[in-house]
Amino acid sequence: MLGRGFEGWYFKHQKGPMTLALIAGRAADGAFIQVLTGQEAHRLRYPRPACEKRGAGLQLAGNTFSKQGIGLSIRHPALELAGRLHYGPLTPIHGDIMGPFRALPMQCRHSVVSMNHALTGSLCLNGQTLDFTGGKGYIEGDAGRSFPRSYTWVQCNHFEEDCSIMASAAHIPFALTGFWGCIAVVWRKGVEYRLATYRGAKIKRRDERQLLLVQGDLSLKVDFLQPHAGLPLAAPSRGRMGRSIHEVPCAPARFELLQAGQVLFQAESPYASYEYVE
């Protein structure tokens, strides 16, 4: 992990309207677990040494986060969360989502661990059982010094057909001014479609209601159908978790992927997650 920066992993679990996202990691000012449900958000703080990297996973204050699943035993005045979830085979993307930018000094490096995987098991949240068996999961990570000052991020893998989507557009500080960049992956029935700045993708629209990326004859449009203030999360700034952003954990959105004017994928989901930071 980074000595003066941050590293965090985002584990999303979805089964119909039931959503649970966990963000685990550490920064210069300590370790953390953030818990986000469809209705509330919690931030738990721990001493930095409480977070240990174990192989490809994390051990944090008696809680385990890995590619195989999570094991939780959180006892907090405002939150009790315990149980185990097991992950089925992961769906990694082809290569690094950062592309050639991985070799450049960036304030934040993004990674996609799994676009989609099956869930088995249950958790007990403040006395309520959450059975995620048959649900779907998603894992990504971020590391560096700070989140972008302005960005859009959206993720959804709850569709009638086998599909998972992640897209992000952000202002990237670089050299004297910086630039706007984007990355997106649409994984559908075993086929990956990627749009990225390093492949020539352009951000044609970015606001509270829509994100539109165009790369040659390939385009991805996301319409946010119910703008929402979201729930508060701590985010990194200069290596410390001192910034506040908001994430909408579960809201309707419409997705459309076109190539040469032909519809490759078009669907609406009531359970998309997104962040819009101006």
C-alpha cells in the first residue's frame, strides 16, 4: 500500500432492490471501512496498522475482504454487520483499465477486478438478515493521492440479460492544466466493449442527467432518470480521507450502446449506482 497516499477497494453486492457496498482500505490518516446500503451510509475508522494486506486480500480489524468473498464482524454503536458472502468465478477485464496511462504519474489509478460474479451467503445488518444468494457482485479499486476534483462514475450489473457496465469521466490534472478523460467497459454475454481516452473516446455530454461517450462509431449513453442527492462518503484528498462526496447507491438509469448506428445493448435498470461530482 502507498505510504503517503490511499488505497481502497469497492465491493458491491446486489440482489434486486437489496444493495450493499463496502469500501475498505487505508490512507495517510488511518484505515477505514465504509458501508453503504440503499438508505444509509456509515464510516468506520481504525488505526492505520489495523489494515493488513494478505495475499490479494485485506484483513481489517477482524474483517476479511478478498477475491473469494468477504467475512464481516463489525460491532459499532450505530452499526452491527456480520456474516460471510462467497463469490463465484470473477469476470476480469482484458488488461489494465488505465491502458498506457498506467505508466504516467497520475493522482488516482483505477482498477477493475471483476465486472460480474455470483454471490452466495447472507449477512446480518442491525438484526436484519440480508440473503444475497443468487445476487451479483462487482469489485473495483483506486489508489493514489486524491480523487479527481470533478467526475462522473456509474456502475450497474442488474439487467434482464447477462450484462455489466462501468463508466467514468473525470478531470485529470496533468502538466500545467490537465484534461478530461474517460474509461468505460460494457461486458455483455462474454464480450467486452471498451471506450477510453487512450482509444480516442470523447466526452460529448456530462451533467446530472446524462453521460455520453463517443469513440469512433461506438457510443455509450447513460441517462440518470431520477437525480438524487445521494449518501455521504469520505473520499481521498492529498492522501487523507478528508473530502466528502455523495454516492447514489440504487437509482434508475437507462443505458444504450451503439455501434455504427446499430443497437448493441439497450436497457433500463432501477438499480444503478452512480456519483456525480461537479
